[in-house]
Amino acid sequence: MSYAVRISPAVRAQIEEQIDYYLGEGAPADRIIGWAVELEERFNGLTDHPRRFPVDMRRTQAIGREIRRFEQGKFSVFYRVDDDQKTVDVLDIRHGSRRPSVPEQGDQ
């Protein structure tokens, strides 16, 4: 059964900021497009296989709800699966050089 993938406005903004950063750094357009397309393909793949990526135990333990994670280049993407609603909520995308964070209780 398919799940709806919901990407928060904050995550969409983070993706746009990263694209703008790449453009500002003079990265080749095909590389930027490839990064964005691969990320979108990963999101789309969650519709049929929402548990394909491992559980992030640190975040899961911190908020008491299962959070999963996948790597996209130098980025970690965090999401949760809601079987009752048949949804996947993409919660955060973080560059590896950024300090790790744990979602606040209100983000559950």
C-alpha cells in the first residue's frame, strides 16, 4: 500500500537554500540538478517502501517515536512513518558539518 510523502515547508526551504548555495559557489548545473533529482527520487521511493532506511536510534530515543534516516551525499534526511495515516513525514535535512540536533517535543 502506498504512503503519501509530506515534506515540510522548512525542509523545502532547506533544499532551496542548498541549491542557492551550490549556485553561489559555481557548482555545475548538472551536478546541482543531479543532487535535487536524486533527493526527489529517494522521497518518491518512500511511498512504497517507507521503512527501507534504518532507524536513527538517538532521535528515536530522544522523542520516544521512531525516526528513520537516510544519507544523501553529505546530508542526512530524517523522517517518520505513520501507518495509521499512511504518511511519511520528512522532518529535517542536515549537512554533515552541522551540529546534530534532536527534534523538539513539539515536532512529534
